Amino acid sequence: MNVLVIFSFKNSFFTWQKVGNLDREIEFYNHFSKTYKANFTFLTYGDRRDKEILNEIGQHTVIPIYELIKKSKYKIINIIKSFYLPFLLRKKLKNIDVIKCVQLNGSWVGVIFKLLLRKPLYVKTGYDAYIFSKKEKKTKIKILLFYLLTQFVLVFTNMYTVASIHDLNFIEKKYLIKNPKKIFLRPNWVLSNKNNKSFSERKKQIITIGRLANQKNYPFLITALGGSGYTLDIVGSGELKDELEALAIKSNTKVNFLGNINNNELIQTLRNYKFFILPSFFEGNPKVVLEAMAAGCIVLVSSIPNNTEIIKDRKNGYVFSISKILKRTNEKEIVEILNTVSQSELEKVRQNSLNDIENKYLMQKWCEVENEDLISIVYSRAG
């Protein structure tokens, strides 16, 4: 099977490498190619550096679009140019069997390829772009454009996947879908993490992972840990770093800002911590929660629907309320969980968490499912 993988707009192997996700993401395609004899061609928003990166990590083909067309300093010009790409590449990619878009953003390129090549289109999303645009308080025109793009892609795609039940229900209620059977739930996956330290060997301090942005709600977490004696390590970068550093001093919370870490190194790092906390206001299907579970951390998450699909309170982790949302005043709920839960309960919760990873979220399982997905739409088109 020959698969064209279209990156989300602006992304490339270089950007994956920069944020530390490259090794993790390419491992999926390397395993898929070896196990199911598939050939991947990646269309990225990169330049010659993408070819250099791929030569070092995998046996696939990459077409960096900014080797073909000149990149503009204006985003809108680059968007307009992206509509031309399928016409530029249609002859080169005539032997493609199926087209895969890795996110909604940029999927218009996949739709045009589908129409030109007459090949099936598979659109995979990790979060709902329309919901995120509203939560992030984007302009009304951007919110409308994400809604229209979702509706447009739902018309043309042969299979559309979402990563959470919450997003699946939203899609089915919000959009006009002629064939609901082409919408599927496909959660995120993780690599197996067998070499975990015992709970007693780990640092008592806390780790969290994510962009230093409003979505992640770090001010709440820093304030909640104030004066508790716990140290918080934050992996990630973003525009709120100075503000969060000042809040940490004000709240008497010891915080270490670790910046971005390569995914392989991050997995090793997670094995050293007892607790992982994600206090987000909104999420898709958070990979970091799954990776923390796989690394043997006790996971605490905010009580938003997409988090609680994964974490069941006192079963495989702990769920806490966000006072600003639910108008609760007990900001010390997190510390109470950390300090009062017995060692035996923590060990039980940790084991349940590890079992869930092995049974539900391992890469090999979802590689197999995606292979079946792609075969099904290629076969149905051929038939």
C-alpha cells in the first residue's frame, strides 16, 4: 500500500524535531511500514532540512513543499499557495493508494488530492479545531472558518477519526453528516514502557508537561502547591514563562522550568517521578497523560470531559476540580490528595493505570487498527 501523509499546515519534520516529538511520531510509521509492508510519502511544510532528518531516522520519502515553492513571510500567502500543491504534484503521486491527513488544519490539500487522484481520503484528528478555537478565544472569523473547514472535510472524507468520545459526540451533533458510519473513535497511543522504577524509588516532586499557555492552567497549579513543600517541574515552553516565574515566587512554590525535551528523553524522565498533574481547562485526548501512565506515574487531572475519559477517579488516577470553573474555593484539593492517600491505594491505582495502558493504548494495537482502516477504504473504493 502506498500512503500519502499530509502534514498539518506549517508543520514539518523540523518542527517535530524542535518540539521533541520526532522520534515518537516516526516510530509509528517505521513500525507500520515494517509490519504491514506500507510505503509512506510525507508531504511537509518544510525545506531541505526535512530530507536530511528523514535520511537519518527512516526509510520513507519526503516532499518538503518549500523546496518546490517559495515560502512567504505572510501566512495567508502560504495558505493560498498550498491550494496549488496538488496540481503541482498530481503526476508525481499518481501511484498513491490512499491519502492521510494528520490533522484537520491543512486537510483542504488532502481534499484536492482526493478529487484529482480519485483516491480515498483518511482524516485523523487529535482534537476538535473548532472547539479549541472557541476556547482559545480566536476571532469570530477564525472560529467560523474552522467550523466550515470541518464541515467541508466531513463531506469529502472517506473516513474521519476523532480521539475522544466527547469530540465524537460533538461532531455527530454539530455537523451535517450524510454518512455517520464514516466517523470513528481512534484515541492516541503510547509506546510500551517496561523499565519502570518502583514507586518508592521515585522523586516525590511533581512533573507536568505542556505549552506555557492559558489552556494548561498552570497558575492554578502553582497557586495550589504554594507552601506545600512540593517541587513542580514543568516541561514545555511558551509566552507565559515570565508570568509563571513571578507567580511561583509570590506563591512560595518551587518551580523548575525545564523547557522542551525530546520524547525519548521525556519518557526516561517521567520514570523518576511519583506524580504527574495536568490541570488544563480543555484538552483533546492528551498524549502526555497516557505517557505518564505508561511511565508508572500517579496521574492527577482536572475534571474536564476529555481528561475523565481516560482517568477514573481513584481507579487509575485522581480527578480534581478547577475552582475557577466550578466555583469551588478548595484550591488545596490537589495537596490533600498527595498527602492523605495511603501507599497501598497509590500502588493499586498505579497498577490499574499500567494495566489500562497495556490493554487499551499501546502503539502496536492502534497501528493494526489504522492498517485495517486504510485497507477498508481502499478496498471499498476498489469494489
